[in-house]
Amino acid sequence: MGLLGAVLRLKSGASSPILMRNRPRVSAILHRLIQDGHRKLQVMIDFDYTISRYSRGGVPCDSSYQVVEASPLMPNGFRKQTLSLRQRYLPLFENQSIPEDIRQELMQTWLRQSHDLMRQYHVSRKDIPLMVKLSSAALRSDVPEFLTLAQEKKVPVIVFSAGLATVAREILRANGCLLDNLTIVGNDLLVDSYGLVTGVRRPIVDGINKSRLLASSHADYFKRDDHEERCNVVVLGDSTGDAHVTDTMRNTKAVLKVGFFVQNAVDSPSLLDQYQDEFDIVILDRESFSVVKELLRLILSLAQPRKTN
């Protein structure tokens, strides 16, 4: 089975299969990535539940927003109100029968109200590191090794998130993963002269607009001399929208899309089917990054060295 056989042998656990609907397409993309080598490669990764764990031992982990919203450092009134918002809006946002523009409007309303509560309850920027420490948020296993592999070959990694970039940055820092090849894009907290949160940098990034905003607001990133020729991309995400992050990028040649399916596959067969339509590779795993770490290692180790005259 050759290269695809090597990919299929990458296992994050006995209960975490790798799904590929179009194997000839995956094989062609992998061969191009290997042929072109690391100098033409970049990596784009979602944060919440892609880099970070969805659960640990079956217990749900905090998202970047929940690190603040559920923090024991905050008053009960704040935690109750933010939980109420989550319980109200999250099911609506995840309801695929609601038109996308309506779901995005609901998401924007939710995020604005959450940011307002952070301002009203005087969330302090200096408390974020302790909030991270006290939370259940955690990186997937093998994320540090994956990022180190990319850094060693000077492969740029951009983390795109509809979550709180300020928190994501702190989680990565706490794990020694805030490396110099890493760029983080998301909702950055704004603070006043006292370090108290006043809101987030506009526009607000949500799960629907993040791909479009990434291309428009960070055009300079993709035009940098060391990035512009990187026409091959490995995209990692946990929602079908993540699969479209490269749609507005110019000059892409080979794009390998890898999706983490964190829902219950038995209870959500139609959603799993949709993931297999959107992603080249689907991994059923909530805690590990080992498959994509080994996938990157495979690509980099087999890459052909560039010939010199």
C-alpha cells in the first residue's frame, strides 16, 4: 500500500481510527508535499479542541473562553451568567438546520455579551496565567513535539481561532510551546491602563467568519518573503468550517486537510459523513495529537533535499 499504508499505520490508540474517503487524492497530496519539501510547506491549526484537548479521561476540558468564564477567581454571578449564555447560544450555533447567516448573528451576539460581562466584572489581564493553571484546559498529547518538529525545519505555523487568543497564547506559553515560528490569530483581549479587560480587538472572530478574517486581516503575513512561496498547506481543525481556511488564499498547490472528529461517531453518523466530505483525513480522537505528529514527521523525513547546481 506504500505511502498510504504508512499513514494508516499511524495510530493514536486502538479506538481512534483514521478515515480517508478518497485515498487516491490523499496519496497525490502527500506525494506533492514530500516532493516539494519543507521550504514550500506551512501549517494552519485551529486552537480549541484541535490543539487543545476536548476531554481528558472522558471528562470535558475547558475551551479558551471557559478558562475565564468558569474560573474560580471570578464571582459566582459572572460564572452563572456566562454559563447561561453558553447554554442558550451554543445549541443554536451548532444547529445546522439554522441558516449560516443567522447562526453567525447569534454567535456574534453571544460573544459581545460575554465580552461585556468580562468588562462589567473587571476581569484582569494579570489573572489569565492563574486562570489557565486552575482550569481544565490542556494541550493534546504530542502537541509540543509536533510544534518542535515544525520549528526545527522552520515551517511556519499559524494558529487560527474563534476563541480567546490571549488565553490560547498563555496555554501554549505554560507548556513551553510559544515558539518563534508560531503566529496566533483570534480574539485578543483589550485592557485599560489598570490591566482590566475592556473588550476584544475588532472584528470579533467567530466560528463562521474566522477563515475569511484570517485572509483579509493578515494578508501581510501571507505576503512575507518567507511565507509567500509556501504554496503547500497542512490544515488541522475540529469543525467543517476549518476545512475552508485556505479557500481565499492565492497560489496554493497542495492542501492536506485533517479533521478531528470529537463528537460521538455512533450518535452522529450524518455529521461524520459530512466531515469525511470536507476533510481528506478524519481522526476520531479527543485527546491525542500523535497521528498528525507522526504524519508531519513522515512528510519531513521523506522530503527530497533540494538539488543545487
